[in-house]
Amino acid sequence: MKFIKSGGGNFVFHVGKREKRLLFEVLKLYPLLPTAHHRLSETAGAEPAAESQKLLAEALAQRKQENKRQLRAMLKGGERFQETNGAYRLTLTAPQMEWLLQVLNDIRLGCWLLLGEPDEKKGRHMTLTQENTRHYAAMEFCGYFQVTLLEALDRQT
């Protein structure tokens, strides 16, 4: 994926056919991050915190349902991806990019959790197996797309 240009509130990217297929396969993993992973601050009192945590979980569940609906529309509709010379042009608005970044981050963080929260600096190494290779590849691919989207936003500012 390569950022091409921005203008009129839109960002245009060049996406190869394989990249598009990979992106769609990775997006099918959403939602991957458990709602329970999101925690409120520990500074609140015990009873109000429990109620607030419940409200947070409900709001996140609603947001994930809306994201899933938007993802289904993106995966079924071809209006964002215009085929050109064996590849695609992906056009996104800034809010669409923010939304896609959130979805990709959910998948990336969810994969990281499923892989056992590897961190070489802390000595938590990861061993690739047939079972976890898919999540490792999805985590890396999400990072690749996120960097490209963030760089495009950075060029705009």
C-alpha cells in the first residue's frame, strides 16, 4: 500500500491486488480484542467503578457492532476500491481513516494478546507455530497498514 495524494478531504492510496485480499482477510478477524481488556482507572471507588465498567463494556459492545456493520459494507461494496491497471485506488476521508485505524488496532492488539503478549525487551519471546502464525501475520500486516495511514495523515498536517 502506498500513499498517492490527498485533496478535497480525501486520501488516495495505491493498493495491490494481494494487499487488498490480505486486508479483507485480516478485517474479517474483527473484533478480536476482548471487551474485558478495556479497564477503567483504578482510582474510582469500588461500587461506582463496577457500574462504570459495565457502562463502558456496553458502549464498547455497541461500537463494535457498528464497526462490524461498517466493515461488512466495506467488504461488500466496491466504491472505495477502484480497479486500475492490475491494482486498486483506495479513497478514504480522514474520519474513515481514523475508523480504519481503530479497527486495525483492535485486530493488532487482539493478535498480540493471543500470541501471549510477546516483548523481546522483557524477555517474553514468541515461538511461531502452525496455530499462531495466522495471528502473527495479521498483527504485522495491521501494523504495515497503520503506518501507511498514519504517514498519510502526518503529511496532511
